[in-house]
Amino acid sequence: MISRRVAPLCLLVWLAGLAGCGGGPSTSTTPPPSSGTGHLAYVSIPSGNFITGFRIDGGGNFTSIVGSPFPAGDSPGAMLIHPSGQFLYVANRIEDTVSLFKIDTNVGSLTEVLPRAPTGVTPNAMTMSSGGNLLFVLNQLSGSISVYSVNSGSGALTEVTGSPFATAPEAVGFALTPLGDFLYVVDSNLASVFAYSVSSTGVLQAAGVPIPVGLGAFAIAVDPAERFVYVANTAADTLSIFSLDSTSGALTEVTGSPFATGDGPISIAVSTAGQYVYIADQGTNDITGYSIDPTTGFPTVITGSPFSLNSPVVLVTDPNGNFIYALTQRSVFVNEFSLDSSTGVLTVGPESPSVITVPVALAVGK
Amino acid sequence: MTIESAVIRKTFLLLIIILAPGFAVAQNGVAPRWEVFGGYSYLRLDSKSFGFANEANLNGWNAAATFNLKLKWSVTLDLSGQYGSQVRTLNYMIGPQYNWRRDKSKFFVHGLIGKAQDRVDITVGTTTGFQGVGRAFAGGGGYDWYWRPRITFRVVQADYINGNSFGKTQNNIRISTGVVFNFGEIGHHPKL
């Protein structure tokens, strides 16, 4: 009889001790993320004013991040991830601001840091210096470029003296050279590329006269090795290729340029080593891949190209060089192609989980 | 009766309970009716399925109540909770257990099914903390060593736990250790 009464007491004493010692949160030993753990990717959804996040593993498989989608500003569009991987910048096209999000690199979640930085009217493209100290925002309707210095610790933006800098009206895209010395702006209506030199403090100065390109020039990209500049001429269905003088910033059209593409070339992705260029042909529903001669810049269509994809509008290169990611005009998925670095051939890979409504921009971290 | 004497009396009774032979151990063909386990638990959580960069190494507790139907067959109710700085997980499972008893040792294997509840502690907008609940099943076993008739040490228990929360499958590994308290008795003492 005694044992039946005291035994539960003994158990309670034990459980109470257990709860006191081990029941509460303990120190996590979660290791920090490493480069071998895949990378983070975010897409902007302007119709819902949110951003959806994924982690992409080494095999190209997408996993939705807990807490996603993340609320954003009004009509989030262009995005980029700071080279440190700690910050995400998002251009809010209707609100005329840039949002700064802090990235939890372990979880992948986003926390917006307010206030948002004001821009010109309709910020529609962004680029950043390779060191992550300067952020450039192209304001389409105000025809200007806002330049911000970036605080490396907090990611906070401070507009540099003289910003915004005037540029062509209705500019639709721009690209910065890897060393950050020159910025090229493409204007669709004027079918021209405008060149600017960039000072160490982010001050822009026009460099030379506008360079003519094809009709409907829409997208521009710079070779990672600073050898060539590519311009997709959407209305002309061509690709203009220029050799780049990395000292003066001067562009010289290579022999044979412009080169024929599929219908409606609208986006350009350059492989990380610069040997392949991929063009999204919105009209012909495919991606054309070119092997680039490193000396002449002459493009040769890759065997097996074009690679079929319905209405591609955005191409982004995986920073590790293993994949090309694509957004299309109607799909609610991120499409993925694995990239054979020896041949340039693209192979369809897994697609992301649904992001509910059509995304317009994609940023991929290292 | 003074307070001191009451405390001494209760302490004495507790020692009696712990040290007195309540039932013979397995070699005599008997086993406790109830075995109640509590102890430390480590969980390697498949947090990559939530979008984390890595799996999470979590620490916490594990408790179980085992009802012995026979010497070899039991039903176990298993509860556990593990915690980290950004994620915590709870599992509630029940299932059959097979025991193999010899001298002061008991080996067991079990299959469990129940619920997994995972929580990720992040703040998004005005929402703090995201919780996923889904089914869970587990398979595993362990080794117990009888120290006293009413006290057994669970030297080790290892389980594979398959959870399903946040719409994804998690493949988790749990290791536990602790103490088992024995109550009641089943089986028959051998005739002398």
C-alpha cells in the first residue's frame, strides 16, 4: 500500500526535475550555412506585393522557405542579393522606393528594414558593384539613375552626392562592368546604348556618344571577363555584340554583329566563365544558346539549341555556374535548366513549387 | 508529528520503495506492468525540408509510458520535445513494442505512429513563429538495464522518426537516455 502511494510521488519528483532541467529551450547547435548547402533564391510577385523564397540545393531541387511569402512594398519588381548574402534589395515600382530585407542565412527568411529608400519614378532595374558598396537603380519614367552607397554592416542605403543622375528617357535596362568602372544603359525607344564612367564614390559621368543598337533594344549584359557587351534587340530579333575596352569603356561592335536570334529576344544570361550566352526568345518560346569565341566574340549556336520553354521573359545565371533559371510570362513556377559547362547544353531540371501568381523578377544568391 | 520527522519518514519510505525488492526481474518470469521512462533526448531534425541551410541538432526530453500486456509485448505511448534557437519540435506517438528480457537486461524494438509538431521561430511582418503539424511514424529500439526492481536505466534508445509538417517530409534521428520507473507486476514466479 505504501509503495503505491509513494511511487507516483517519486515519479513526479523525477518529472519535475526533468522539466526544470531540460524542458525549456536549449542552446541550438545548428551549424552556420556553408557554400555546400545550396543557395537562396527569391522571386517578386507584384500582383500580391510579396516575395517568395526558396532554397536550392546542389542538385537544383527547390525547397520553400518557412514563412514565405514575405510581405513587400507596392509592386515589387527588380531584386538583387548583396554579395555578402545578408541583404536583399527590392525595387518597388509603384511606390518608387527600394526595400532592404535582412536575410536570415540559416532559415532563409526575410525581415524588412525600414524606412525604404526613395528612388526616381518607376524603378525597374538594379545592379550592384561586385564588392557590394554601390547600388544603382534605373528609374524608367524619370529617366535617371539613383546611386546609393551601401553600409556593409547593416545594408543601409545612402544616396550619393549628385544622385539621381540623368540618363536616357524610357531606359529599360543597364549593366555594370565587373570592375565597376563603367555602366551601360539601354534605351528601347532610341535603340541606343549610353555609356557612363563610374567613380569610386558612385558619381556617374557620360562616356562618349550613344551607341546605336537594334530596334527595341531591351536587355543588356556584360561578359564577366569584361571582354564583351551583349544587347538583345527585341523588335529586330537580333543580338548585338560589342567588344569592350575595359580601360576606356569604349564599345566596338564585333564583326558580323548584329546576329539573328529567335523572335522577341528579351533577356540575356551569360555563363559565369563567360563562354556561353543564352537568349530568351519570347516569341519563339525557346532559349537560344551561343558559344562565344573569346577573341572575336563571334557567337556559334550550341548544338541542341534552341531549348524549348514557353514564353521566357527572364533568365538568371546560377552564381555557381551550374544552372540557368528562367521565368516565363504565364507560369507560376521558376524553371530550371542544368548547364553542361563543357558543351553549354541546357537540360530541363526540376521546377520550383508554385508561387501562386506570376513572378516578374528573380534573384539568386551565392 | 513535527515537520522534520515527517520529512524523515517520507525520505525513509522513498528509500524503501527504491531499494526494496518489489518484484523479481525477468529471469524469474515476471516483469513490471508499467514502465515509465523520462530522460534526455537529442534530435537531428531534417530542417532542410523547411528551407534551412542545414539539419538542426536539437536537445530536449523524451518521456514514455509502456504498458506490458505480456512479458514480450507492450504498448508504448511516447512523447518528446526538442529545442533550438530557431526551431523546436514535439512528437506524440503510440504503438506496439516487443521486449526481449534476460537477467537484468531488456532489449526492445517498437513501431510508433502519431503527430509531429514543428515550430520555426521567425518574425515575418506581424506574424511571429510558424507552426507545422503533420503525421509522424517512427521505428526504433533500445536497451534497458535493471538497477533496482523499481528503477531501470535506459542506456540508449534510438529512433528514426518520419515526420510530415509544412507540407514536406522530414527524416529525423532521435537518441534518448534516462531512467525508467517500474510499477505493478505481470508474469509468474517460478515454483520452488
